[in-house]
Amino acid sequence: MGYPHKPHPKETLVLSKHFGDAEARSYKGWVKRGGYEALKQALATDPAALIEEVKASGLRGRGGAGFPTGLKWSFMPQEKKKPHYLCVNADESEPGTFKDREIMRWTPHALLEGTAIAAHAIRAEVAYIYIRGEFTEPLAIMEKAIADASAAGVFGAIKIYVHRGAGAYICGEETALMNSIEGKRGNPRIKPPFPAAAGVFGMPTTINNVETLAAVPLILKNGAAWYKGLCLSNPKSTGTKLFSVCGHVQKPGNYEVTMGFPLKDLLYDLSGGMRPGRTLKACIPGGSSVPILTREETEACLLDYEGVVEKGSMLGSGGVIVFDDSADMVYQIMRLARFYAHESCAQCTQCREGTAWTTKILERILAGQGAMKDLDLLLDLSENMTGKTICVLSDSCAAPVVSGIKKFKSEFEAYITGKKRPVVAA
Amino acid sequence: MITLTIDGVAISVPPGTLVIEAAKQAGVLVPHYCYHPGLPVAGVCRMCLVEIEKAPKLQIACATQVTEGMVVKTQSPQAKDARQSVLEFLLINHPLDCPICDQAGECELQDFVFQEGQAATRYAEYAKRFNPVEDFGPDVLYVPNRCILCTRCVRFMEDVAQEPVLNVSERGDRATIGIHPDARLDHPWAGNVVDLCPVGSLLSKDFLHKARAWELDKSASVCTGCTQGCNVTLDTRENVVVRVRPRPNLEVNQYFICDHGRNNYRWLNRGDRIEAPLVKQDGELRAVDWDEALDRARGLLRGAGGRAVAIVSPKASTEALFLARRVLGGLDWTGAFEVTMGEQAPLAGVPNLALRAERAPNVAGAELLGYTNGVESALRAAESAGVVLVLDEPDLAVPTAGALIYLGTVLPDSARGAAVVLPIANVAEEDGTFVNRDLRVQRYFPAKPAPGMARPAWWALGELLEAGDRPGSAAQAFDLMAGAVEAFAGLSYATLGAAGRKIGQAAGVPV
């Protein structure tokens, strides 16, 4: 499978520069493109200096939370008393997100190089790359890349292993991922202790997203100032970001733009805009777990951590889900809720029962059997599901429901009043 | 010490204390399901959410450690709303079959819903989740429809019993407690999952539909199953023991008892009890009143020549064991007991807790009072002894040429040759003490009356002493012993309390 699109002039190709270039996948091809120079330099550098450099770059976690990467690394114990671990979150399961898959498919050595640098920075001997179980192609590519690079001896004393997930969304949550690596059921853990104190196997652990680590070699190579300079809006959001655009656009795919890039341009220019005759209705900008934006909010939104929050949502993983005027928002929100109900790990009461109940109410509305009071009930349940559980899966189910009812209430009412024909069986 | 305020009550607790435990000390019960002090913290039921000043959102009291100056509010509107919503979520799929549920009356779901739940449901239109009842093990049924997935049972089997045969199977609202397909819940301590279950989801087959919780009378007792001396509660209904449950004692059994001890209660309800004193007249045992029987026994003791032998049960109270020795005090005395042996079964996750091989509660007490473990030579001595006293050993025949005084709960054929038979109470029918293998003296309390004219062994034996020496209560019998036997010096019922005391503790030896 080749890479489906040519770069758009408005893109900033940093991480995706070699996407579509089959030769870049191989160890030799990567070295030819300047690969592993940053690692060589990093292994000869004091870990504290590496952390400072990454801090200075402004790099923030690309998995969703946007936590400053260098700061996270600095949380590891100063005095090393136990083995340290690095976990790489390659469990990319957030609906609407498919950027890490492309990084692993095309530039596996970028991830490995970043992984080894991070491991050195946090003084970890072992790094686990936890790959989503369905990612069969990236898995094979990563395993070959590790074998080739290890054979070449570039990782020094650092050992990198691939751990394959078994198909649970929740295993992308960092502590569930650690449980899964340990061979346990993938349930999120209560925090504290935080991973830097007691992570995988109870040892100090740092966990980073694929895209975050893939950026690290480039930061070392080009300097923190260069990375910090990649910024179109808020200086707290630096660098480039891959956005996975899906849904009702003419050219869905991954696009890499500088932080602060207008969402409007991403949709209308890079992604080819809506289909002929269609107009934009709504957009989920950061993967299925974040609040839905209206057309007006979408078109005024700048793509960085602060810009999306300003419009009432979150940058999240950068999975941009686009709905045009043909979309049935009630149905779409029900599909999301059903996903969370299916994936809830069942630990916390609010999530186990709330996600399923929410789904049932939405299904009933779509079956033409809803009542107006159901909307209040949904909002109340969402309130009860927010901020009260171990992880945020429950909150993630509530976010689209709350924003959906707030912003697209008339669509719910159309089903309830009978103005719209039922679309699911009662 | 850390000082904090919970619902306006200022308390000081050691660093590292969990808010939920600190609250108990402030007299506040934070409603909870998954938390149990004997299990690792799970933090999953989310029932114990409380407001903590300066925290951005509600925190679970079971996983939050106290900090200096912390201000905890369990009754703030936010905390109450959160709990009410958890109760609503727990109830939407709960069958509400309390009228036919064994747990009703002692159900934490029932209690907290009653305390602060909503009267009506907002889930009315949907079918509830249904899964059939499962047979988990020899004494445990699983009723998944009632399960609130607190995972106490899973954590008990995994971390305490360390035989992880239970898990949470499936995800979301389809989740249930699962059992390994090739395993049974037959660990020697598995029955604890029934006690740990806060709802009626894990049930004891033995107790199934036997009684409603509110019909039960509860009495503090000590298990007679082995030398561990686990603290238990005897549940009686209409003076019949119907259930044995662990009574927490962190020094002995934490919160647990083994299945051997749990199931070994039917003998307490035996119907073939001796209900009147018996004396031998014209070659036959005849029922008489206590005065006559005691007179006869006193006469035998006074007139006895030669040796005296006491064969005692290691299940007898320390008081009775002491008095049996004392009534033979003036004679050339030999005392012995025999203890049934079984297989040891430790509870892996708790240090020094096991079903012990010696299957009697008072082996240490008998030894401290000078009885020999093993009856072989005592039996030989009994053959030619002048007087033989047997204290409730129905399984041992004690042939003697002398006079046999038999004190028992039941009358075995082997005791029909006795000159006097005195009917005594069993452990559920009297006050008394046992000394466990770690020399902890522990009190037990009566749970039901003794049948007919049966009286506690300490009383019957005490009556055989000289008129001025006879104890008027078990406590006085104990005091007599404390005055006479060095090991018990300084101890009394008052100092033993509910948790017992180790011998030597009073003299400054650590617990």
C-alpha cells in the first residue's frame, strides 16, 4: 500500500517528510537520510542536558493530553535505585486517529531513534513499544526495524521490545497499557502513584506517544530553537502536528501542519473541502473523546492546544472527524456512545453502567420512542460520568453527548417529536 | 501524627492513613463497596467520593492518604450527589429481589440506598441485565444479576488466598465475575468471599434461605476448629446455630475464617444431648437432680483411694480444665488429652494464619494447666485408678476399676459404666476462654441456652470443690485460676476484653 497523497504546499513536512518513500523504511535507507545521527549524539550527551533541550523545544505530548514532554521526563527519579522503563504508546485506538500508524509504516526508524533517545534521557534500559493489535502491518515493520537497528548496534545498552495489544481501546490509557504489558487485564490504575514513581512492573516509567518520540531526533538535530520556531499562534504550542482527517471531506488523510494552523484551511484546502453540494455541519477536532464543534466554531478554530480549547473542545490526538449537512448527529453521537459502552473496562460504576445507559437512551431516541425529558436525563448522566472515575473514558463518552445536545438539540427534538422518521428498530 | 478535619471533627492519625479509615476514627462511615481493610485498594466502586478542600474534584476516600490540615466533607452537596448517582447506576441493573435474597437485612447496597438513595428509578423502560446463577464451588453460588462488580472476591482470591481462580470477565455492562474454566472455588478459605460480598451475589449454599438476617442473634465466640483460635460470630435463630462468620481480630485472623471452621457448627445443635444428671443405681443410670448427683460425685472424690486420672477434651474451656484439675487436687493426679489431627491449610496472604493440624481450640490451655498431650499412659493409669474424671470425650473409652465421673454434652456407650454423669453446656452455651497456639487467652460468650438441666462445666466442677471455694460465675472461675496458675496471673475477664490477651503481655511482653 502506497502513501495516498502528494504533499500540499501549506503542509510543513517534518515527521511526514519520508511518508511514501519505501526506501526510508529500511535501516540503510534511514541512515542515508541522516537517521540515527541524533541518537549517536544523544548517547554521548548527559541525560539532564537532553531533557533541558526537549524542555526548551516546547514539545508537548501528541497522544492527547498535551503534557510537556521534557517536564514529564524530568519526573523520573534523580537517584536511580530501580530499573527505569520507557513505554511507547502505539496503541492508537482513538476513533478518527491514524497518524501513529503512518509513522510506524513509513518511518519506523524515526520512532526507534526517538525511543532510544528518550530511554537514554530517562536512564531506562528497556523500552516497550505497545502496538495496537489490529496494526499487523506496522507491527511487522517495527519488528524488522528493531531487528535491523539492533543488529547494527545503534541502541547501545538499550533494549527495545514490541508488545502487541489484543484489541482493547482502554489499553491506550497509559496505566491500562502498563497492566497489559505485565500480562494483566488492561484496567487503568488509580493515581497516585504516577508512572514516574511506580509504572510498569512497579518501576519508574515514562510513557510517550509515537508522534511525540518521532519528533525528538529532529529536535536534537535541528535544535530546540528551530522546533520552537514552528509556531503560528500561541507560543505554548510548538512544532508540527499530524492531523488525521476523516469523514465528509473529499481528500481524507494525514496532514502535517505547524501548530496554530487554521482548522478551516485543513478542511477546505488540504482535505479538499466538502463533497460537491454539501456544506460543513460539525467537526470533532481531536479524536472521538473531545467535544463537538459547530461549523462556526470549526471555521474560526486554530489548531493548537490553546486554540481548540478556546473554541470549547480539545486538540486531543489530532483525529479530525468531519460531518457535512447530510450527517445525522444523533446517530453519530449514538455510535460514539456505543463505542465507549463497548470499550468500558467495567471497573468504575459510573462508566460501566453510564456508557451503556447513555447508549440505550440514544438508541431509543433514534427509534422514535424518546421523550424530551430524555435530553435532561442524558445531560444529568453525563454530569455524573464526568470527573468521577479512574480514567477519562467515562468523560469521553459524556463529552460528545453534552456538546451534541447543546449544539444540535433540534436534531434530537426532531426524533422525539416524530418530525424525523426513526432510523433504528425499537 | 497528622491532624485533619472530617465533617467538622478534628482528629489526629498516623501518616499514611487513608481518609476512609481516618473517618472511622472521627465517627464517620463513608459509604463504600469495593474498599475492605483486609484487601488491596481497588478504588473502583467510586462510592466513597468525598469533597476535600482545595482538591479540584471529588476524591475517593479509600485511596487518598491524609495530609496535614486536610478538610474533608462527606456531606457536602457534591459528595452526596456523587454517591446518589453511583447508587442509581448500581441499581439500574440490580434485580431488587430483596424479598428472596439472603443478603437482605445485611446488604450494603440496601443500607446505603435506604440511607441516601433515590426513591424512584429513571431507568424504567429498559430490561435489566440477566445472567444465570453459577455454581462456583462446594459452598459458593454466584448470582451475577445482583453483582455490583466491587471485585472484593477477585482480590481476596488473588491477593489473600493467592489462588487466583476468579476474575472480571467481559467488559462494560456485560462484565461479570468469572471463574477459571478448569477451576472450582474450593480453596480451604474460599468461603470468605461470601462474607466479603457486600450484596447477595455470592451466597453460601449451606446458609441458603435458612434465615432472614434480622431474625439472627449474634454472639461473639471463638472457633473450635483448630489451635488458631479465630474469632467468630455465632448466628443463631431460635437458639439454633445457623451460621458462623469471622469476627475481625487483627492479631489472630484479621477478617477471615477457614471453611473448616465455618462449616463445623452442626454439633453445637445436636439433639441427642444429656439433659439431666445421671447416677448409677442398681446397675443403671438414672436421672436425678443436681444436688443428688453432685453429692454422689463429692462422695466418690472424697472416698477415692489411689490414683486419680482426668481425661479431658482440648475443646473444653480453660476454666473447666483448671477446675477438673483442682477437684482432683488432693489426690495423686494424672491428666491428659488427645487432639484430633488434620491437614494444615494456610491462608497465604496473611502471616501466621492457617487452619492448623491440631483440630481443637484449647491445646495450649490444656498444656499450660499440666495436661499431657496424648492419653496412652493416662489410659493405662485409669485402669487401676481410684477415680477417673472424663471431661466431654465421647470418642475415648476409658476403662477403669475405679469410679468414673463423666461430664459430657452427650452420653456415649463407653460412658454408661460411669458412677455419675453430669450434663454440661457446649461452647455455644457458656462463657469461657480458650488459649490459642500463640498463648492468646480469648473469651467466648454464650449464644443459646443449654438444653434441659445441663450446666457449664466450670459450674459443675466448681460445685465439687469445698463449699467456700465454689465460683459463682465463669469470671470467678477464671479469677481462681489466675490466682493459682502462674501463666494466668494478672489476667481477668475485664482485661481480656473482646480481642483477648497474650499470656505474658500483662508482665510487659509485647503482643
